[in-house]
Amino acid sequence: MSGQVAGDALAGHAAGVVETATAAERALGLADHLPVLVVLVPFLAAPLVVLLGARRLAWPITFAAAFFSLAAALSLLSGVLGGDAISYHIGGWAPPLGIEYRIDAANAFVMVIVSAIAVAILPYARTSIAAEIPARQHVLFHALFLLALAGLLGVAATGDAFNLFVFLEISSLATYVLVAMGAYRDKRALTTAFNYLLMGTTGATFFVIGIGFLYMSTGTLNMADLAQLIAQQPGNRTIHAGFAFIIVGMGLKVAMYPLHLWLPGAYTYAPSAVSAFLAATATKVAVYVLLRFLFTVFGPQYTFEAAELTWVILPLALLAMFAASFIAIFQVNFKKMLAYSSIAQIGYMLLGIAMLSQTALTGAIVHLFNHAITKATLFMVIGAYVLRAGGAFYRDIEGIGRVMPWTSAAGVIGGLSLIGVPGTAGFVSKWLLVQGALEKGWWWMALLVVASSLLAVVYVWKGIETAYLRAPREDVDRREAPLTMLVPIWIMALSTIWFGLSAEWTVGAAGTAAEALMSGASQLLISGGAGH
Amino acid sequence: MELATLTGLTMAIPLAAAVANPLLRRQNNLRDSLTLLAAIATFATALAILGRTGGEASAPMHALTVMPGLDIAFAIEPLGLMFALIASGLWIVTHIYGVGYMRGNGEKGHARFFAAFSLAIASTMGLAFAANLFTLFLFYELLTLSTFSLVAHKGTAEALKGAKTYLGILMGTSIGLFLVAVVWTYTATGTLDFAPGGILRDRVSASLVPVLLGLYAFGIGKAALMPFHRWLPAAMVAPTPVSALLHAVAVVKAGVFTMLKVGIYIFGTDFLAETGASTWLMWLAAYTIIAASVIAMRQDNLKRRLAYSTVSQLAYITLGMALATSMGVLGGGLHIATHAVGKITLFMAAGSIYVATHRTEISQFDGLGRALPVSFAAFFVGALSIIGLPPLAGSWSKWLLILAAADTGEWVIIGVLMLSSLLNIAYLLSIVGRAFFLPPAEDTPREWSEAGPLVWGPPAFTALLCVVLFFCAGALTDFLAPIAEVAP
Amino acid sequence: MSPDTLPALSALSALPTAFLFLPGALLAAVLPARLRPPLLVGLPALAAWQVWTLPEGRLMPLALMGLELELMRVDRLSRIFALIFTLIAVLGNLYAWHLRDRVQQVAALVYAGAAIGAVFAGDLITLFLWWEGTAIASVFLIWARRTEGAFHTGMRYLVVQVLSGVLLLAGAALYWRETGSLDFTLMRLGSPATWLIFLAFGIKAAFPLLHNWLQDAYPAATVTGTVILSAFTTKLAIYALARGFAGTEILIWIGAVMTVFPVFFAEVENDMRRVLAYSLNNQLGFMVVGIGIGSEMALNGTAAHAFAHILYKALLFMSVGAVLYRTGTARATELGGLYRTMPLTAILAVIGAVSISGVPLFSGFVTKSMVLSAASDAHLWPVWGALVFASAAVLSHSGIKIPYFIFFAHDSGRRPAEAPRHMLLAMGLTAAMCIAIGLAPGLLYALLPYPVEYHPYSGYHVVGQMQLLLFGVVAFALAMRFGLHPGEKRGTLLDSDWLYRRAAPAVLGAAAALVRAIWGAGAAAVGALRAAAMGFIRARSGPEGRLAHVWPTGSMVEWLAIILGVMLVVVYLA
Amino acid sequence: MSENLPPLARLLGLVERHFLKALAAGAALALGAGFAIDMHAKAPLESFGGFYALAGFVSLSTVLIVARLLRALLGRQEDYYGRSAVNAEQYPADQLEVRDREP
């Protein structure tokens, strides 16, 4: 694509794009291929695990692959934190013909989250699945886990809309099976997985229809190009329709209220490790995609001024924040409570998006991260409870705080972060959201945000009350969780505190990402155009 | 040692005690002695800070940047230093008492109890030395959480209910209102640092200042301003040492301390006075003073009565801030100290009575004075101090508040302060009168006596402090004077 | 004996008099019972000696809380009050020699010390400190009776006393802000500050309608406690008024009313100690009038009358106390004819009675007449008339009723033993002083604040007073003869305490019930609302609620369609 | 008198019996003296020699009459303020030394 559209005023941004593709003639080091390796390594590790077929090897390979992804993602993130973007052309084919991987602060950040959660959960999963999934399925589990991971990373990394859909489906399909693996403990996992499959596929279909509309109108699938071309056709009805389909399709993946119905069941009946992983990553990546389309592809101007999307997303966000919280309050199953809480928390992210300001968007992105580690902590804690108490219903875990003090303490930290108590990660994002609301002068919104936090106090309290203030049940296995679970749990718990006390990095990265997103298509336009 | 190190130590030492307690679950004596040592060390460290600075305000000591603009930082200033000294000093007394109480009463979970207690002290220290509103808010919440388990300590249904109210109101107000106020302040000014004279001048439109103040006043639930006062009586299900130190000193004083800090360093008293933004708060505080006293009169449970008395007395300090004069702020500051020694005496005496007799209702106290002379004498002295009678410390803070009301020409407030004294008499001294001068009930065994020196000693000591503080109040006011003479 | 001759005692003068009493009280708190009575008598005697020898001036400045306090302002006015306070402390404690109640003994010392401290206070803050001290210390003398009734009375008493204290404090604060000075000196009514202070004094001085704490509390105290109580609190207020509000005209009228209205109550009251309390109130009226007139003569009269009054009123309380001590009651209806077995007490009571009635040769005559003369000198005829009326009326209850109905009148059949020796001794000494003052008024006049040019024993004065008294007795005798006298009857007399014992609680109770009803209704409404809201939320969000259902996939698709539709509409319209 | 009374009491008994006679004599004397000497009147009515006698008689009569009215108006039962109010209760005997004279 050409740079002729790029005005002089925008020329300054071009300098920020690190050119890798155009330097094809240079000998490319491993580091230069990181944008693709970060996805490719887990993707290729999956068949490797299946082919080797050895249960002993499955976990090390999976862990190594995830660890590599994390390292790569961190390296990429450090490269783009300054506001630069990395453009990588698969096979040297330049877009729009070739597939471009574009790494900027937003998706590098998401990749870090996803891979970091994977790394943290895997040691935990080793013990957890041993108790929940029959041994013969372990290899399969790891392979699927890798596929899901690779899919999620791919979704984040790619700059091509259709490629994004492909990765989305890879991860989704893997996820459906992972959820179904919960059937060994609870048969309901099967129907849930089936429901999830149907709904997820419907969403994906909507999404792909939307992309089709866009392709019809623009003839390109590269997101940067899409952005540029869409900007040139403000009145195109086809694009409007595509926009609607994409938002609704992605809204389902995000579990945007009331398109959340697949989520509670899936989180509840999946194996604990899967719940933790899904809760922390899947919806977050979906939110990222939403962000990407709303801000980059369509551009904030189009999205919010032309399409008035604020007034669609905002009510839904508020609905999620309150309705889901209320539902969470009445749950009697710990996992389900957390699942509904997730829906409510996604409401916060949507809210940050809908408010359309630098601060609020930073808040939304930080919340992506903070909520990921918070929910991961909590689901891992539940996993440990399930291991010892045999269930996640409140009646199963009464008084468990005295039996499993360390696990429960980590759970309390997670709960506090969910509420948004200062000193925990959850506080930082809530702070930014409230600040964003007040900056806009939407004081009522600030009050609604904190009011919703108070609902979190209620459902967290119910958990704490159950775990600490009731007499322990007699038939509970009176032991602390094994160290292999406890250590990951505490790594996550401590990281919620760490990122609550030292949020410069997260807020900085999210701020950069938000800035990039808010500046909208323009930057992509240049980088995309400058690719040749 | 560096000032920053000393400041850090005031938090680190109790924190270490909090960690050590569960580790030494079985070694009762070692654990309790170590905690006592920690209490003494914390107090000594606070004293060292006093010696180093003489109470002069220090530059902020930066500890951690949470995110750009939000720092965890500490600074020394007179009000905070005084608060830290009171809390840590009384911790020593309360710990000794707490050991006696918990053992004498056969309570369970000593290690957990003292760990949470130490944690609460650590939070209080952090709160006292906070250099900005964010740090303060952080430790404010930490204090809520660390004391929560103490409220629920007994684990009975009643304790659970109390703990629920406690957490619900404190968390609800702090997150629902206080946080919004803090973010609002930050959004309006770009800073949260405490600065003499306040930071809000010209940053918030005059018509919104009362609203912002309202968010603070109600958000700081620990100040127990009506109608957000119910957590305090609910918290009385906690063991008495908790009520004595935390719910008469650390937690509630953290609330009014925050209130004063916000009034002095965020709004600035001059700014409040100019805008008249605090007038409504003044009336609300006055209402709280009277209403809480009236409710206190109707309570038969001693600790509940004392709790409502605390609600009333805390409103004095809020009132001092809301009067928005130097005398008011000074009186409020002084009242933190005077009420602390007075009320801790009352609570410890109440606990002492409970340990010795297991009686909690005032109507059962007839004639107990002969069996428990020290406890009731200490109660008497503490009560006089709360009422504000000479020669006890409480009279000076009341005097300063009356001066403040005189300065602002608020005659009704003077009347309220006077009326409050009378109500205090009615509900506090009647307890002493009954105990000493009415014949004991028929089911009162003759052989009852004081529970032991660990239990009656501390209240007697703090009762003495009430007297000493009367004569040292001048020095204390001089020490606090800088907070009242803020630069415009 | 001058201070130079006794170095140890001269060191004493460096100590504020009140500070003699406080360590003494501490000592009394720990001494064994045997040693306490001597201490209680000896210490005030020592203090009396100190007061006597103190030089005039402002002796003990003290800086406290940034305030310049004056602990010892010694001048003629403060000295005479301090002197009588120490004397009565000696006598009162002698009377209480039998007492083994540590609480009362400590309280008596603290009370006396505080009252003397207040008298010597040179500034309003010091005054306030001791002012409250008297309130706190004295309540123990009531509580020490150790009955339910005394406990409640003590609470009421304490609240009123402290009310006076806080009014003083508030007044002092305002006064300081207004004038920049805390000096306790002559003030002019007019500002809120001075009115508050005036009101504070007025409560303790038992101004009309502010008076009832007196009649409420004194009959409720212990036998010996009432004697102590009767001396200090009100006379301290008289001193404070004389110091701060001499010549304030409104006091004349207040005083006049005070002399008149209590006599009617005294006449029908059954409890003899309450009769004396009303009588006390009436006597205070004379002093208040004197202060209101404010001339040197009037102030001298006030001081002298206070001095004499403390003695004869104490004597009367002592004698009634002795009867109570021996019979267990002070009700007129249960007493009578006791002269048969308590003749000494009867005679001493009569000495008190004639002293208060102003019979020539007894103390009342030489002091009360100074106030009357001052009133007539100032040509305040209505007031003078009231005072004359009151002088006659005093006779009726204190002069006749007390001795007559207790010791004479009908024979109650009681044959109690004579009062204990120490009581007789204390009463004897007091009676001797009453007579001494009556016989040699010059002794007392020499102590008065201003030079005295007054001779009570002129023929016309003696004759006039005798006419007044004798015809008063004639009227009484006739009334008794013809059954017109109200006589003795058991019962309770309503007074202004009805306002706060019955009316206020009733009104407040009604108000509280109203508030409770409103609150309850509000709470019920809020509760119902909350329940409805919770029900609503639960019905939708609860486990059974529609929102919480994991619907079949079909409905999910419905939602998808709806949202898509909305989106499309929005997008197209936009 | 049948009782064995102390001498002082017998003296007082004598006084009681002859009191009215003494009173009448004293009153007459005082009234006479009032008219005999100069009363140094300052007040308007004082110059009348029997002024004080009249004042005394009228005052006392007034007091007694008004007091009767007052009792009718304000008199209540002894336990009006409750059985345990000071008015109604007995003085606690253990603080007294209630004793009859040894015959």
C-alpha cells in the first residue's frame, strides 16, 4: 500500500515503525522472527506432544513452549513500549497479499498476559489435572492447551483480519474440548461444552460475516489497510453492516452481557486449570480484538462519533456490572460466582472502552491484565479447594480457611483485588476508570463504578464468610494444597499485590497501548503504508 | 539512623510481630514477650522520630510509585507524629492488658489475635505518617481489613453479624465515597500530596466544595459520623482489648485523623472558612454529638454505651475541623490525644470488670465497686476526662473547641458542647455511682475481686495518664500549633 | 505567733491553700479509719491558720496551656470567705468524727479544698477548675447515702452543678475573646459572655427557678454530708457574685424574690432537712440583694451574713442531723417532744433558730440588719419590704417550725438518746460562735472587706426587731390555737424539679416515642423497600431467576439477533 | 411528770408550759417600747410605733395562709416520684446509731 494518503502532519509517526520486512535482504536473526515465533512455537509444540505421545514429556514440552512464548512476548513488549510498532511479514510477502503480524504495545501486552498466565498455570495444572482428568487424556490435554495458547497468541499477534478469525477458531475449538474434559468430574461439562460450541461458533460466524462485508467493500483483509480504506468511505452501508456483525460476534466472545450465556457453565464445569486459564485469557483476548476493531480498524472517530457506539456499549457495560454482580451474589457455587463476577468485570472493560478517553481506555486495558491475574488466582484457589474438598459449592468449602490457610489467604488477596482494595491490582484499574469518568465530568458514572465494586464486596464477603467463619466440615481432606499448586497460586496472589503497589509498568504499557489506540487508524495507516 | 529508616521501622516492627505471632503459635510466653518488645520498640522508634525532628514537618520520603502521580510516601508532621506516639504508646499498655485479658478470659486463638492486632498497629503507623492521600487511603483500607478478623474473633453468630456490619459500612463508605473523593481530588489538582493550606483552592468550583467535603466526611466511615456510625457499636463484639485500643484509639482516631488531615492539608481551613463549605458538616457533627449521647444513655450494655460515647466524641474532632478555625483544628487535634487516653481507660476498665465478673450489662453493676475498686476508680477518672472536667485531660480539648466556636460566633455549637458534657455525665458517671453506692444484687458473690494486676494495672495507668496529660496539654498544644497556623 | 517563728509553717504559705487539702485527701484515702478523723479536723485548722496569716496580693501565678493563671488572689473579700470555709470544715468534720466512710471523708476534704481554691482564684479558668471540683467532690456526699433515691438525686445534682461549670467555661471563653483578659474581676452584664457567667453563678446561688437542685439534694445527703454541703457551694456562688457582679441591679430583684418564695415551701414541707434547704435559699436572697445594691455597706452585709449564715445554718443542719442520727427520720410528722431526752440538742437547735431569726444578741441580728439598712439607705422600699417580710417569715419555718415540731409540740413517743459527744461538741462550738458574733459583732466586722461604720444595737433597731419577731410568734401561736396552721403532713411538694423529673421526661418520652415511631415507620418502609428490591433482584438474579438461567442456545441466538438488530439500526441511523 | 427525765429536760418542759404567758408579756413590752422610743424611721411607714409588730403579725399570717393554699395546690403523695425516691425511702439504718435513751 502506498503512503500517498499520509499527510505531512502524520509523517512524524512513520519514524516510529521498526522496519523488519523491508530488510528481508538482511540476515534475519532469531530475534527478528519473534513476532511469529511467539505463536508458532506453541502451535508446533502441540502436534509434537501428540506425536511423542509420552505422558512424561507432555508437560515439559508444553511448559517450555509456553515459557518461550512468555520470553518472546516480553521481549516484544519491551521493544514496543516506547510507542513503536513492529511489522512482520510472513514469508516476506507484503500486505495486503501477505499476512502481516503487527506488534504494538496493545497486543504485545495482551500476549504477555496470555503467555504469563499460561506459564503460571501449567505447574499448577500438572497437579490439578492429575486429580480431575484420567491419565490417558493428559497428553491430549497438553496438546489442546498448547493449541488454545497458540490460538490466543495468534489472535493477538496478527494484523490480518481473516488470520485473526482462524486463530480465534483454533483456540475456541481447543477450548471446547478442554471444557468437555471436565466431564470426568461432572457430566454437565459435556452439555456445557456443547452449548459453548454452538454459541461460540455462532459468534465466530457473525464475526466472519462481518469480515466478509469489509472485504467486499475494501478488497483487503489487512487491518491497517482496512482502516485506511474504511476511512475513505464514510457512508458505505456495507461497512456499517460489517461493523455491526463484527461487534456482535466479538461481543459474544467477550461475553458481553447479555451474550454471556456460554460463560458461566463453561467456567464452572471445566477442569480447574482450564477455568483458571480461560478466565484469565480467553475473554481478555476477545476484548483485545474488540479494541482492535473499534479503534484501529474502524477508528475511534467512526466508532463513537459516526456510529454512536458509546450508547450501545455503555448500557450493556453497566448492565453487566450490575446484573452479573447481583447474580454472582446469589450463587451457591464458588466457581459460578466467579464466572458471573468475570462477566461483571468485563463490564468494566467495556465501560472503559465506551468512555472513550485516554485514561478510561488505559483503565480498561490495565483491567485486562489485572483482572486476568486476579481471576487466575481465584480460580486456582478454587481448584485447590476442589482437590481437597471435592467440590466448589459453598457447602463443600465451609470453614476451609482453617484447614487450608495458605490457599485461603491467597484467595482473600484475590478477593480483595476483585473488590479493588488499594494495594491490589484491582484497585489500579478501578482508580483509572473512576478517574476517567470524573475527567469527563460523569460523576454518576464514577459512583456507579464504585457501587458495582460494593456488590463485589458482598459476593467476596460471602466467600470469605464461608471459608473462614463457618465450622469446617468433617469429611474434608484436612490438608493444605500441595506445593505444586500452592506456589503458582501464591505467585499469582503476590503478583496481584505487586501490580497493585507498583503499577508503573502495567499502567505505562497500557497507557502506551491506549495512546496508540486512541490515535486510531492514523498510525497504522502510516506504518502499513510505510511497509513498502 | 536516617529519618526514613526510622519511619519505616515504625511499620516494619509491628509487621514483624504480626508475622512472628502465627509462627510462635505454641510458645505463649515467648510470643507475648516478643510482641511486647515490638510494642516498646515501636514506641521507642516513634520517640526517636520525635527526638530527631522535634515534630517539625519533614520532606516526603518516597517509598514506591504505584503509578505516575500515585506514590506511597511518608512524611513527618506534628499531627501524624502525635497520633503515632499515642497509638504505639498505648499499644504497650494494651498489649500487657490484652495478654492478661485473653488469658484471664480463656479466649482462643491468641496467636491469630495478636498477629492481627500487630498488623493493625502497623497500618496505623503507616496511616499516621502518610505523606499523601493515596498512601493514607491505602493504610486506611489495610486497617479495616486487619481489624476485621479481630471483630469476628469470637466466631459466634453475633460476632459474625457485627463483623458484617463492620466491614460493610467501612468498606462501603471508603470505596463508595472516599475513593471517589480521592480520585476527584486527584483529577482536579493532579496531586494528592498533603500541603499546608490545602491543594484545592481555585481547583474546585465553590459550589462543589461542600459536595466534595461530603464525600470525604461520609467516606471516612471510621470517623463514625452519623448516619455511618453503626459499625462502631457493632464492632463491640470484639474482645475488649480490641475495643480499647482499636475502637477507642487506633481505628476511630484514624478516621478523625484522616478527617483532620483532609481538612487541613487538602482543603485548608482558610479555604473551608471562606467558602463556608463545612458549615453543614459542623451541624451534622453537632447533631451526632447529641444524638449519639442520647442513644448511649439508652444502652444497658456497657461496651455499646461506650461505643456510642465514642461516636459522640469523635464528632467533636470532626466538629473542630468543620469549624475551620485554627483553634478548632487545634482542639480537634488535642482531642485525639485526650479522648484516646480517656476512652482506652474506660474500655480497659470495662474489660477488667468483665474478666472479673463476666458481667456486661450496666444494670448488673450495682455494688460491684467494693469488689473492683481499682477498675471502677479508673473508670471514674476516665469518665471525668471524657466529660471534660478538670483536672483531667479532656477539659482542655473542650476548652479549645469552645474557643473555636466563640471565634466563629457559633453560639449554638457552644451550647451543644455544654449539653454534651451533661449527657456524658448522665451516661458515664451513673455507672460509677451505681457500682460504688448501690447495694449489690442478691446474686453477686461476696468473694469477687479484681482480676489481676495485668488486667487492672493498665486502666489504672491510663487513668493516671489522663491526669498527667491535663498538665502537659500546654506542651502538646504547642507541639500541634503548626497544624493550626497553615499558610494561606 | 507569726510565720517567722515557725519556719516549717511559713513554708506553708508558699502553697495554695487548696493544695493543702488535696494531699490531705490522698492521705485520708489510705489512712486507717482511726487516724482519719483527726486529720479531717486538723487539716482545715491548719489551713485556717494559713489563711489567717497569708499576706494580701496575687501570690501564685501559674502558666498552664498558655494561660496565665492566678491561683491565690488574697484580699479581704476572699480571705473572709476562705476563713469561714476552713472554720466550717473543722466544725463539720468534728461533727462527723464518728464517720468511718472513707468516701465521705475524702470527698469532704476535696470539697472544702476546691471551694477554698475557687475563692482564691484570680482568674476565670482557675475559678472554673475549682468550680467543677466542688461539683464532683460534693456529689459523693449525696451518693454516700447508698440508696437508690440518693443515687438518682446525686445524678440530678451533678448534672446541674456541671451545667453551671460548663456555662462558666463557655462564658470564660467568650469573655476572653471579648476582652482579652481572663481576670476574675468586676464584670458588667451585657454581653453573652457575662450573661453566661452570671447564669453559672446563678445556678450555684440557687436563683429562683434555678434553685431546686438545692432542695432536691440536701435532704438526700448523708447526715454529716448535708452539714458539709450546706456550707460551701452556695456561699461560693455568693462570693463569686460579690466579686464579679457587685452592684448589678437585677440581683436586687432576684434576691428579693429569693427571700420570699422559699418561705411558703418551707412552711409546708415535712422533711426537716428540706425545710432547712428552703430556708437556706431564703437566706441567700438577703446576700444576693446585698450584692445587687453593691454599696460598701451592702457588700459588708453580704459577707458578714454569709459568714454568720454558714455557722447557724450548719448548726441547724447539725441538730436535725443529730435527731436523724438517733431516730432514723427527719420527718416532722414522725417527730415531736424530743426535748425530753435530747435537751442539749434541743437547746443548741434553738440557738441556731434564734440566730437565723435575727434575735438580738445572736449572729443573724447583727448581719442581716446590715443588708436591710443598705436597702433602706438606697431607698429601695419594695425590696426593703420584701426583706422585712422575709425576716418575719424566716421565723416561721426556721425559727419556730424546726425546734417546735421536732423538740416540742406533740409527744411523738420517741425517747432517743442524746446526740453523741462529738456532735454536741461541734454544735456547741458552732453555737458559741453564733452567740459570740451576736455579742461582739466587732470581731466579725473587723474581717469584712470594707471598713464598717455600723452599730446594730441601737434601741429602735432592737425594739423593732423584737416587735417583728414576737408578734410573728403571736400570730403563729394563734394559728396553732385556732387550727389555722398548715400543720404537719406527709407528702411531696412539687417544685421546679417537677419540670425535669416529670415534665421533661414525659415530653422527651413522647418526643422519643414519636421519633421512634417515625424511625420505625421509616425503617419498616426502608426494610420493605429493601426486601422488595432484594426480592426483585433475587427473582431475576437469584438461583431461580431468569437472568441467572443458562438458557438454551436458542435464546442466546435470539439475543444475538436482537443485539445485532439494535446495532444495525444504530449504525444506520448514525 | 412520771418519766425520769434529765434536769435540763425538766427545765425545758417548764419553758414549754409557760411559754405563752412569757410571749404575751414580751409582745406587750416590745409594742409599748415601740411607741415610747424614736424609731429613726427611714421607710415611709416605719414611723408608726407598732409597724414592726404589725409587719410580723401580718407576715406570719400571710405565710401560713398562703402555705395552706400552696399545699392544696402542690402537695402530692410522698411516693409521687416513686417508691425509691428520697422522699419516700427510709434513711439506711446501717449508717445511723438509732438508740433510745437508757431509762
